[in-house]
Amino acid sequence: MELRTKDGTTLVLDCGTGIRLLGLDMLSRPGPHRVHLLLGHTHWDHIQGFPFFTPAFLPGTELNIYGSIAFQRSLEDSLSGQMQYSYFPVKLQDLPSRIHYTELEEGFFRIGEALVETQYLNHTAPTIAYRITCDGATVAYVTDHEPFWNSPGPRFDHPGDQRHIKFLKGADLVIHDAQYTSEEYATKLAWGHSPAEYVTDIAIAAGAARLALFHHDPAHDDDTIKRIQDSQRERAALAGSSLDVFAAAEGVELEIFGKGAEKAIVEVSALERRPVLGRQVLIVTHHRADISAIEQVLQDDDLLLTAVLNGRSALEMARDIRPDLVIVNAKLTDGDGARFIQQLRTLLGKSDLPIIVLTEARGPSEMIYSAETEATDYIARPFSPPMLRTRVHAWLARTISPAVTPAELPLVARPAGKDETELEKEPVDQARSADILVSGSPFAALTAEQRSRLMARATEHTYAPGHIVIHQDEPGGTAFLIISGRVRVLESVPDSPVEMFLGELGPGETFGESGLLRERPRSASVVTLERTRCVSIPAEDFLQMLQESPEMSMALLRAFAGRLHDADRLLARYAPDPLTGLPGRRAFHEVYRRLTAGTRRRGTSVVLLVIDVLHLKDINDRFGYSVGNDVLRTVADALIESSRASDLVARYGGDEFTILLTDAAAKDAELVINRVQQKLRQLTIYRNLPLTVECRCGYAFSQAPPDSPDELLRLADEDMQGKRSKRAK
């Protein structure tokens, strides 16, 4: 899909196979070429044409690529993955054109004279729609998207459908995913696409002028698409609408004339990143299968998950963790989930707290509406885990302030004089101190007299986003209590530019107190992510009150325990082996559970390989540990290069490695083992290692992989030992 404005700006929407012909057509136009490529998402059918886009191979081309960040992968990583030598002769980074990447959130930005607005869609991966307005004309591009309820309009009660209609409001042309007929859609629920009937009704409700039915099903021939087009024209006519409906076709050219000046639909910048890293999600349901499914699908997004079984427990837990989003079952063991919605929002002081209700409803008849109980979103059970994941991502991004990434927050020395990012500094108003200290903080147990003494010398500060409140290694003289806003805790790694993410803190939480207790310099830096208001308390006053109040000490101890638990989970999941860069033993066990859960759902088998490096101790004794380390790194590289990106390679122990092959057959084991041995010989020669690297391998095959890898590890080890015994004989 190509869009050209009057001022000559060229926008290309997605890059499936059709972009090849578009690229050839562009070569007939005067160069050099400046192209803005807007990707809805990075599923294969939306990016597979990129390696065949001829202008990208020309030195004078400037290519600006925009899109939503995929799960755990940058926009550049997603595109370059299909241009590795295994799949294509030219790597992305070797293209001579100038390529720039811009990752988008929900919001607006400008390309030349065009206003571009974005909105998250209901799909199985982070997907955004584009609303493009220029010279008073508006085109909305919507792919891929599924109705929020299963039935089409003409009435739309789901909050998601209402947002969708608002985004399309008054567009001169809507290009919309209409992959299925209503009969086909009944068997394709949660695949992330729309039936044509829904699309027509949505366009009518939005008051659009023209509708292009788009993203045709590959099984539909021209006659089928024409029947769909005719049926939707009839549907619009029966509704008394003037909507012009047609099926999008290759080679069609349209000139769009608008009805007036542009009118922005969204009010925040799409260029300001709002990462969900470290956000707290509270899951409230007695269905343990739902808890397991949610944890499996959300744990890869660096979210901190807490599950409780009923509403009362949710209220108690919310005081401690202060969730950024709540997923609650509509029916709980202690009442309707809806009755706890307003209680949670009031308790946390967040009127916009996103709350997703898991309901048995398949439409609006079972939804509960009132000012007090209306949820942010509704998802019907049984839910699609990937679609739930994208909805959680969207709502967290919508309701958190734009954050500055650690790379944009260098830990530099604080300049002399007044820091311009500290907006205000003033004594604490004693009249407000009770409210400040009671709401969810460790000081909630203090008496009014104790709070007054604690605040006597305290000062209140307001910081702009990006302010470094605490610098690592500086002396500690104060403790801080967050009143509003959020901060990120970062630790610099010695002799390295790397900064480790340790967590994020919000209202009611404290920081800086651990240095006071240990009488040591600050162990990490604390940076504001948004406009943040804090109370700073002198060390002597804080320590005195800690000795005086056992209740305050216990509350602080519970907070420390929670931080240690969260940090341990992050380290277990993401801290790589420092020598090889591979996941370690604990990370292997956690990722194994997620990968095998997927294979069980698909009904596919797995193979687990165990690889031992032989004579590592003798190598260290004879050649030194530096050579021994080179051997381990060489084995790790051989395993990575011999496996697929979807497989799990880990360093399980000192001289032990594992590979989990997903969706694999037993015959694949020997194939991979032979490939590893061949690659190992090649790397040994290439790196001039002064020895022959030898490994012993064993494997286990399972058609129904167990929840824990222990049994497969035992079987693979037995297979390895059996091969050793045969060789010995």
C-alpha cells in the first residue's frame, strides 16, 4: 500500500510480497528515493517482502521505518532476522541505503505535512493502526484486528470497540482487515482478524466515507471476494448508510479528497517510549489454570506478577504491591469481581487504574455498567493468551507516563549550583504529613506524634523526568518517600558501560534507606521516570524512628523482602552466564516451562540434548584457565550456530550444556549432534586452539514433555553414559 501526499511525501504501509513490484515501479521515478515505511506489526506476512524491495539496495535511498516494538525484539531485530545468511544472501546491515528506525507507541507524530496517529489493535502481537491526515483528507489503515466481542454491530458496547470507532471517526477512507465471512470467523476466533460484517458496521458507526475491505484470506478467489464485496454493499444500503464499500485489489489507484481541516484524535506523542518493564500486575481468580496461562504468557515481558484467589486478598495485596494493572475474574469465591473494581481504585488513589475483567460473556448482555463498577476492558473466557498479552501491553502503555530509557539517562556527576531538573524544594506541610505517610508506606503504623517528629526536618522535592535523585557510590545522608510519580533503580557494572535494571518504585515506596542501614555509600542510582514528588528524611531522624517503632521496622523488612524476591526472579530469568552469554541453570528451568507449555498446546514433541566438555580440568591444568575459557566459549558458539533461534541453548553447569529442540523428532537429535561436532572442529581450527575439543552427547525425546526438565535431563544423561560404556567396551 503506497500513499503519496501533495508535497511529494511517500508513505508505504507494510511490506508484504507486493512491495517487490512497488519497488520496481519506484525505480522508474526520479531519485534519490526517500520512503517512509509504516509497519502495522512484524508478523511474517507483513515484512517478508522487505528483502526484495529494490530501492533499499541503492546507496542514495533514505528509508525511514516505523512500527510497534515486538515482544522482546526491536524493530531492527525483527527485520534483520529474515535476512541472515541462512535465509538470504545479503544481511540487513550490509544494505547501502540509509535506514532509520522509529519505534512507536499509541499517539501522534508528523511526517512532512502529514499528521500520523496510531492506536493499538486487538491482535496476537503488538499491532498498531495508522490514521494519516494531510491537506484535510484522512486515511485510516487498520490491519490486523479482531472484534472485541464476537458479534458484529450495529450497536457496540465493548470499550475496545468504542475506542476503535473513535479512532476511525470521520475518515475519508478506511482500509480495514476483513479477512473472513461471518461463517468462517466462527471457527477462527482469537486468530486476530475480522469478519467483513463487523468491519462494515464499524465503518458506518464511525461515519467513514469509503471502506476498502482488505487483508483477504489466501483461500478466497476473486469470485469469493466479489461476493463479500456485494454483500457488504447491500448491508450498508439496508442500514441507510451512504458508505461506499469496495474490495481492495492490486493496482487500484485512488485520489482522496477530504472534507476539511485535520482534527487530532489522540493527544500524546507516539515517539515517547512507555516501557512496561518492571510493572506490577495483580491477577485475581480462583481458576488456577488461568493463573498458569497468564503467568506463562506475561513472564517474558519483565512484568512482576502476583496472583491471589479472591477479592478480599486482592485488596490486602494491593496495599503492598500497588499494582499498575489488575486482571480479575468476573465471578470470585467471595462475590462478583465487579464489586471490587471501585474499591481497588479508591484504595490505590488511581481512578484510571486499568482493570481487565475475565468474563464468561460473549457479548454486552452479561457486562456490568455503572460509574462505580465499569472495567477498563473485558475478555471472554476461554481467552487467547497472546491476545491477552497484547491487551495488557496496550493498557500499561496507555496509563503510564512516558519514560526515559537507561541509555538516555547517563549517570554523570551532578553539576554545581542549582539542578534545573529539581523543580521545587520546600518544607513538608505538617497538615498534609498524615496523608503522605499513611498511604501504603512503611510509616503507616506511626502515631500522629511520631509522624510529626519525623517530618520536623524533612523537605519535599519535585523532580522533572530524568533527574538523578541518588548517584551510585555517593554518601548516603537521607531516605526518600515517593508521594507521586515513579523512579527506576539502576546499578552500574564496574569497568563496563552496562547498567543493570534493579526495579521501579512508585507512590508509597521508599528508597535510599538501605545505605543508611548498612552505613555504606549508595549501591545504585535512582532516576525519575516522570514528574516525581518525594519527601527526603534526614538519616538520624529515619534511624531514630526505626529504633522506636517495631511496626515500622517490620513494614520496612517486608518491603526489602519483596524487593529481594523480585530481584531474584529477574536474575534467575535474565542474568546470562558471564563467560558464554548463555542462560544459566535457573533460567533454563524457567524458560523450559514456557517453551514446553507451548509444545503441549500444539501437540508437538521435544528433544533435550545434554553435552559435556571432556577433560576440562586437564585442559585448565595444562594450558591455563584462559584456554579453558576459550574452549567453553567455542563450545557455546558451536551450539548456537548448530541450533535454531527458537531452540533453548544453556550452560547448565561448569562443563555441561543443554539444548532444548522444540517441535522436533527423535531423528533430529543425531542430526544436531553431528552438526555440533562438525562446527566445533571448524571453530577449533579457526580460533587456533592448541588442542582438540571433545564433547560427549546424549539426548532424550518426549512426545508429551513434562512440566519439569528433570526427567528428560536424567534420560539424556543415561543415554550419554550408555554411549560412554559402549565406547569403553
